[in-house]
Amino acid sequence: MLKRIDLTRDYRKHREEYLEAIKKVCEETAFSGGKYADKFDKEFAAFCGVPYAVGVNNGTSALHCAIAALGIGSGDEVIVPANTYIATAWGVTYTGATPVFVDCTPDTWEIDPDKIEERITDKTKAIIGVHLYGQPFEFNKVKKIADKYGLYVVEDCAQAHGALYEARKVGTLGEMGCFSFYPGKNLYAFGEGGSVTCKKEEYYDYMTTMKNQGCHVRYYHDMIGYNYRLEGMQGAVLSVGLKYLPEWTQRRRVIGRRYIREITNPLFTMQSHPENTDPVFHLFVVTVEDPDDLIAYMNGKGMECNKHYPVPCHLQKAYAHLGYKEGDCPNAEHLAGHCVTLPLFPEMTDEEVTMVIDACNRYKGKAR
């Protein structure tokens, strides 16, 4: 079975480097934060092209830290796309603020700038845009609206490490960029990890204190804090992976562009990729009439597929108290009911890519 993503192939290829990095952490017992976490922060900031990167324990914490650093809290609202992983909204909720969900476009499947203004109130403080599946969202249009109303723009870059918007790396466009290093991301930890990129020292100082139990100096707590530190072990592993990220990204782009060019089945619809962007193809999602039927078909051909995401944020039970109903975000709801994610990871062989393409083109739906 060809997995949708197979991390064992990367591990086998770079096993000795990973084990040597882990060995150093163990020998120095630099487990919680420490020199290897700090080293990765500097390396990741340099990779993104910003002065600061604040390593944290996961991408959800990264979003929480960023929203909190902006002074957003109870009584405030933040615009969030309905078509994203739920953690985008958690980052708002954890501060006491309320996520306000906005539909996606029917082509890029990301937040629709034309539907943002109608959701802005005097309580709105920020807009979170998500570079979904590795495709940068239309930042300039969102920023223009944000500037009109005096709002912050925060980037959710959890799926888009190294993606480009008008030749600029994501994570450098808005007030802050929030990254995840969950296993399976384009850059991944051996467990959990995250980072917030920023240009302002005041944000950096706030988040480094917040993530460290509210401490600048140990045992002296300047604010209500959290245990959000990036583990030293994960920092060491991420430093190894970061060396190979450009290579992995190049391969993802080759595979993604082959899918775009060679999957010609009219039963499939794909995400649009505007010319002013260079995506990194974290996921390759298509829509079909019956996603369960396509998944069963692909499984039968020896290829694993799944769904991202089967329930849009505004219809999740956790947010039922906000009063959203079916029909409020029709594009996001359509995607949720029709999406299928195809196999895509850097270690796929050309033959495996061809196998996926051929199977997709031969798919005839339930008429087969």
C-alpha cells in the first residue's frame, strides 16, 4: 500500500543524522528548551528571513501566543476562515476572544477577501489567513481590508513552510506567522513542535515570556504564562530536517505540478494556484462527487487517501454555541463534503506518482 505520506522513508535515509542529533541532546540533558531549541529558533528565523522565531511545543500554541501578543482577549473578535484545521480557531478561543468564520473562495479554497468586510464589527481586532495545503492566500487583498479597519493580519503557515507570495516567504507578510512541525508537515518534528515568526522585539519578548511559565528569570513570574517551550530533542531533530527542507520542497513542487498537469479526469476539481504564488504542496486535495467512493477505489488500487477536512470549523460541535448553521459558508461546506487528499510526499518515486495519476484518470465514479 502506498501511504498518503510515509515518514519512514525520510527516517531511513537520514537515520544516522537524526540519531546523532538526539544523542547529543541526551548526553547534555538539554531536554526542555535549551541550546538545541534556541539554535533551531535562530536557524528557522534565518530561513524565513525575519529577526525572530519563537519555538513552542506545537502549532496551536503558536497561534495562541501570536493572538495573545497582539493584546487580543475577552470581548474581541478575530476573522477566521471556515475551511481550515480547527487549531486556527483554537488560537483565538484560548485568548477568550471569539472566532468569526468567513467562507472560502470556490477556486483557491482559502479565505474569501470579498466576504470579510461584512463580518467585521467594532469588536474585530485581527484577521487570520491560512496558507491552506501549502498554497499562499491572497495576502494583499486581505491586508488592504485590514488596513482600512485598523486590523492585524496573522498568517497561519502550518502547512506552508517555504511557500512564496510575490517572491516573499510566508511568515514574513503579516504581523506574525504561525508554524506547526507536527509529523507529516513539510518540516516535521519527532513528536510536536511549532514556531512564531515576527519582526518586532516586543512580540518576541512577550511570547518568550508567555511560553516559559510567564518568566524572564526563573521563578520570577511577570505574567500568567504557559508551559509551551519547544523541547530540545525536537529542536535538534528540526535542525536536521531544516537542512533538507529546500530539497523536499523542490520535490513536492515537481510532484504537485505533475498532478496538476497530468490528472485530466473531468470528475476531479483541483485547487487554483494564482500566478503570483509558489505553493509547496503540503497536501494535494481534489474534489469529487462521492469522496468515499474515490477513497475506496484508490485503496483498492493500493493507494491510501483521506479527507482534509470533512467538517468545516463553523459547523463543529465545539462551536455550536456561536449559532452557525448549514448554508452559512457554502463553499467551505461543499469542500468538506467532496474533498479527497491524494498521496504526496518528497520520497515518492516517479513510478509511484505515475501510478497515482493513472488511477485518478481511470476513475469513473460509481459508473465503473
